[in-house]
Amino acid sequence: MGIVFAVLFGPLVWAVHLMVLYGAHASACAAAASVDGTPRPLIALFALATAIALLLVSLPLALPKRFAGFLSRAPDEENRFLLSLMRWLAGLSVVAVAANGMALLIVPPC
């Protein structure tokens, strides 16, 4: 199970980031529609969630040996493949989280 978690760490953080962004966005905009006005701290919350997600997703890229500890039971050849797969998925997740964060600047909140 540790192998699966290590390899899918980036996409899992990306999925949680999307869930937080869209859940908070839908809830805040629904509340703002009944109160008249867009909540100002919404953008700050989204920026904070994006910064935390970027930090978490970049951990496998910055400290690959630390995450490789999850892969220690596999043979060496499989170890290199899974480490490479983990890095590629983390890189993809960094790009996706950054793109979602940039959407905050382009699209109006509500």
C-alpha cells in the first residue's frame, strides 16, 4: 500500500486541492448570493490552498529519496521505475495545481 501512496501522492494532493477549491467556491458563492456581495477572503483562501498544495506536491520532486523509502520492498529495477513514475506524476500535479491557481486570477470568484 505504501508503494501506491508514494506513486500517487501528487495526484492525490491535486484531487484534494480541487475538492477544497470547488467545495469552498460553491459554498461561499451560494452564501454570498443570499447575503449580497462576494466574500473578499475567498481569494485569499484559494491562494493559501494553492500554495499549500504546491508545497506538498513538490515534496516528491525535492526529496525523492525520502519518498523512495515507501518503495524499498521492490527490486532495484522496479524501484527506479516507480521512483521515475512518482516524479512524473508529481510534476504533472505541480502543473495542474498551478493552472488551477492561475484560474483564480482570471475568473471572477462568483
